[in-house]
Amino acid sequence: MITTTQKEELSVALDKSFQNFIELFSAFSAEEVNKLFPGSGWTPVQVASHIIKSCDGVPDNETEKTDRPYDAMLAKIRPWWTDMNQKFQSPDELNPGTEEHSKEEILKESERVHSKDVA
């Protein structure tokens, strides 16, 4: 069972991570946000859109208690985030699409998700 302290620590870590994401995206110029950089598969806007779609509504109304320790699968899934050589396909519902968006539009949407679901 996750403790109140662990929940608070997770909340702080998520908040800080989302703030860092917004700060990093903000560093791109308006011209760069829709640019495909060499060696990358997505533009900054596509990455941001994927993150927004992934975080929007989490947790949702269907969240329920688990029957296993909250970190039971951590050892199995941690390598997914630490091995930067791996590439995964995005589920269709989280696919960012190919349309261009303005930097301001993405920042506004990021702030909306951050304030609603993370902060």
C-alpha cells in the first residue's frame, strides 16, 4: 500500500517533471517547434502533443485500488525509460498526428493539463 508521504513525493516529482517539460519546450523558437530534427522521429510539437494526450485525464474516474504493491512491476518497466536506444510505437489514441501547431497553442494546452491533472 502506498503511504500518504509516498503519494506526496510522487505528486511533487510529477509536478516538477511537467514543469521541466514545459520549460524545455518553451526553449524552442516558434519556427523550431514544427521542425523535424535529424535523427528524431517526431517534431517538438508531436512530442508535446503525445505527452499532453498521455497525461490528460490521469487519474481518471475509473481509477481503482490495485491488488498488488504499487511498485510490483517497477523492475520490469524501468528499463523502458532508461534505455534511450529503444523505440516504441505510440498507441493510436496517443499518436500526435502530423498537423502543425503553434508554440503558444501547445504551451497553453500543456499548462491546462498541468494545472488540472498534475499540480
